[in-house]
Amino acid sequence: DNFRRLFRDDVLRQDLVTTLIIVVIAVAFQMLLGVGLAVLFNREIHGKSIFRTITTLPLFATPIAVGYLGITLFYEEGGPVNSLLQTFGAPQIAWLSSPNGARAAVILTDIWQWTPFVFLIVLAGLQSLPQDVIEAAEVDGSSPMQVFMNITLPLVAPTLWLVLLLRVIDAFKIFDIVAAMTLGGPGRATEVYSRYVYLTARRFTNYGEAAAQGFLL
């Protein structure tokens, strides 16, 4: 009975769509940025260890703390992000008071925290590749782009699929950042699925339906 009510719940479907939008956009950018950083740091760069340490710092912060930090960063009146935009002549954005702005703020915060996760695993995958194959291709006259597309990318593909799977699974459970930054607002613009499950159980004390929702997740 709980499952039948679950699939007739318009609000739940709306929250599921919101979650899907956040997951697709955030994970796509995390993969692109993480792979880009991994390729960049998989070579000899002066001060590489320092830059690598700085790059991975967001990963060690708790998501709830990152969410509260996001409120400070995306504060609309004199916040760092809007102040930076104003410096370059761009208009200020209503980050947390408009639906699209709030979604963008949540997505950007999630990207900032979890890109280092992708970066670290892909970098480890790149450093474990057989260098003799890559060197042989370079000796044969292949360009860096040809080496990357035809040798490096196929060899590191299993690692990329693993990272993608882990990030998608974890991103669907996003809760802390939304709970700290927006409380699902404005309106229900950032009401994600996991927060809806929490509200069903704790605010509406409907533990049976919340259990069905959690099982679906």
C-alpha cells in the first residue's frame, strides 16, 4: 500500500526530478574537471605536491559545513561570489532567493567538494598505466591528443566507469548541503529526494511510507 501511494505522489516525483537534474549536472562537471586536473597533474610541474594538497582540501570537509560555507559564499548582498562578479562588471545573481539561482548554488557547492574525489582516483589510475606503451606511441610520432584519445583514455576507462558509478550513487543521496544552504527552498526548488524522505519520517511521522521511499532510493 505504501508503494502504491509512493508512485501516485506528485510532490515526490517533482523532488525526484529535481534530484536527477542536480545529479546529472554536478556529476558531469565533476567528471570533466576531475579528469582535467588528473591529466594536468600527471606530469612534472613545479610545486605539484602543494597544488595537489590544496586541490584536495574540500574533500575532507563535512558536507554540512560545506553547506554553511556555501551560504557565506553565495550571500547576495556583498557575498564573495557576487562581489567577484561585480568586479568584472557582471550583474549580481539572486543565488539563494530564486529557484534557478538556488539550484545553481547547490550544484556549484557539490562540484567544489567532490571534484577532488574524482581527481584523486583518476590520477591514481593514470599513474598506474604502463608508460612503455605511451612512450612507444610518442616515439612513433603520435600527438599528445592522439596518445590521450587512443591509448590513455581506453586504458583508464575502467577507472572512469568506477568513479562515475560511485559518484552517481552518492550524489543521489545528497542531503547535507541542501539542508544547510536552502532547506529545500525557495519554495521546493531544491527539495531533493533524500530530504523528502527525511521530512516524511520526522515531520509527518509517516515511517511506513518513508521506509518505502528509502527502499526506492
